[in-house]
Amino acid sequence: PLGVGVEGIHESGTGDGAGVYGITESATGIGVMGSAWASSGQNFGVMGESNSPIGMGVKGIAHATTGYNSGVYGETSSTDGDGVSGWANTTSGYGIGVWGGTQSPDGVGTQGCTYIDGGVGVLGHAHAPRAVPMVALGAPSQTANLQEWQNSAGNALSVVNKDGWMGLGTS
């Protein structure tokens, strides 16, 4: 059976509105929480969906100016799972599964790491000796490069090609 614990609808065609809104001022509170406790099937604790050409399904913003905070945080305790997963299902154009950017003015990171001149857009950090911090997994019959490092104009500075060979200063 299909059930809904709480449903909120904002039907105005203009302005900022919220279908469901939650706020907490507690030091350890939760504004809005969703849980999916089913032990089988595909279920979502919180799901966001956007039909707008410039919309976002889920957006997280952390306004705190001190301390360590995350706009969106994901964690899994499963033997096979993703803390945060991104998937681009575009049929044309340019799709990005997960995008990271930074505008950090001081470049100071957390967990004892310092990033010089502006921070890090995407960081892979292995917290266990046998963990792999970042993986580029190609498709069957891969033809594009597995990784590219580009300058601000989008020109390749170095690449790891489809066969795993690295080219420095060449595309």
C-alpha cells in the first residue's frame, strides 16, 4: 500500500513558498526529517524532485560562518552503499552526476588538512588503510578519457586515457 505521513503542497505559480517547512533552534535539532525503515525494496527517507529547467531536486545550505557544517551530508552503514550518490540521466547535452565547487577565501580545510588558495571542489579521503580515496570507473568499451585535469579555459593539461595511460601536457 502507498501511504504518506505528511504531505505539503504549495500551488502558487509565483513567489517563494514551501510545501513543507520545518525549523529548529535546538543545538542538536532537526528541522525536517524523513526516515524509510522498510528492509526491502527501494525507498527514500527524503526525496526531492524538480521539474523546472533550472530547478534542484534537493538543495542543502549551511549558513554557519564557523565550525564544520555541510549543506548536504550523506552516510551509510550498509556493506554496499553510498553516503551521497549522484546520477546524471541526461539524454542530450552535458550531464554531471556529482558536482563540487568552492569559493573558500582562506583555503583552510578540516580534519587537519590545509588547502592552499581557495579550498577544494571535490575531495576523496580514505579513512582506512585499504580504502581508495577516488575512483574513475569507465563504461564497457570506454572511448573517452577516464580523467582530465583542465585549465580554466577547459583545455586538457593532463589526462588518464581510457586504457589508464597518463599523458602530461598532452590531450
